[in-house]
Amino acid sequence: MQQLQAVARDLATVQQGIDQLRAGQEQLASDNARAAEQFKASQEQMTRLVARVSEQEQRAAKPAPPALRPVAEPARKPVPVQASSQARAAPPLQLQPAPR
């Protein structure tokens, strides 16, 4: 009977060890899943950062568009000044030599 009790104690101890191993394995699996999610999130963030830097480098590499300058208006031809109506009505003056 003592041997049977000793075997039962040993089996209980083995069962306790199995339970502890199972709990440790579940904890490792949980930690591993959490680490994988963090890694995936870090990868996605890195991908976004690389894309943003690439876009900024492409924008910096493109030459700036030429500055818009106002278009000069064509030179205007001067409009001939017309004489006033009084100047047109007066007859032209004739110059005569001065008497001596």
C-alpha cells in the first residue's frame, strides 16, 4: 500500500510539472504573438516613413517651375496731337522783310 501511495504522489508531482509546462508554453505563445504584432506594426511604420522620405526626395530632385514674370505690354505708338480748333482757323502768317 505504501508503494501505491508513493506512485500516486509521483504521478501528482508529474501532473503538476505538466501543468506548469503547459502554462509556461501558453505564456510563451502569447508573448510570441504580441512580439509578432509589434514587429508587424513597426514594419508598417517603417514602410510609411520610407515612402514619405522617398516622396520628399523626389520633390526635392524636381527642378522648380520657372517663376512667372509679367508679360510686357507692347509699346504704344504715340497718338498725333491734333491742333486746337483756334489754331486751325487762323490763316498762316506770312513773313515780310523789315523796312529799311
